[in-house]
Amino acid sequence: MFNKKKQPPIKSLIAQGTRVDGNVTFHDGLRVDGEVVGDILASNEQPSILVISELASVNGRITADHVIINGSVKGPVHALDLLELQPKARIEGDVSYKALEMHQGATIAGQLKPMAHDVSASEEDKPTLKLAANNG
């Protein structure tokens, strides 16, 4: 899971009081404290992290490996590894994720769609489970 890997550094900021009209593409990490009207897309060349703070609003599609939301999002959210929804997260749109952490108070008006895991890799990591009834 993503938590085992080293987090990429947050190198970019859309500050409070700033509004971006148009799509945003980023590498490594991006923190949004302002407003974005357009899609936010992480480059797929390396691991990415996107933080949407309590002060932020996004009206568009979001795609990144690790997505942390505590603000407002209107549009679909695609977390390729981990989606963290903090208490003040408000999402209007469908949400897809590999792993989900949702705090009390976060809301989603849309569908939750878990993404399929890589079966070959995940099956190798899982221990073999045996029923106690079969041990006799």
C-alpha cells in the first residue's frame, strides 16, 4: 500500500486568495488552499500527493496517487492508491480509490467505486488462511 512508500514532497502551492481557471498538472506534491476551476491531474511518471485543504475548493476532476481532502470538491475524484477524507471534506461527484480512509463528518454525494487491486501481487502478499475446523 502507498503508506509503505516514501511520500513525495509537496513542491507546489495554490495559495488562499488565488483562483486558477483551467487545468492544473503537477509532479510530486501539490497543496491547494485557494480555488481551482478545472481539472487537477498528477503526472503519472512518479508517485504523487494532492492536498485539498479546509480552505480550498475545486470544481473539476481530480486524479493523483494519494489524495487528501478537507475542503470542497465538485467533480469526480480518482485516487490511484489512497484517498483520505478528513472531517470537513465535501465531495459532489463519484469517487474511485484503491484504499479509503474516511473521517467522521466527511460527506460524499456520489458513488464510491473501489478500484480492482493487482490480483497477482496482492495474492502473494496474503498469508494462507486455514479454517480451524479443518485442523482436526
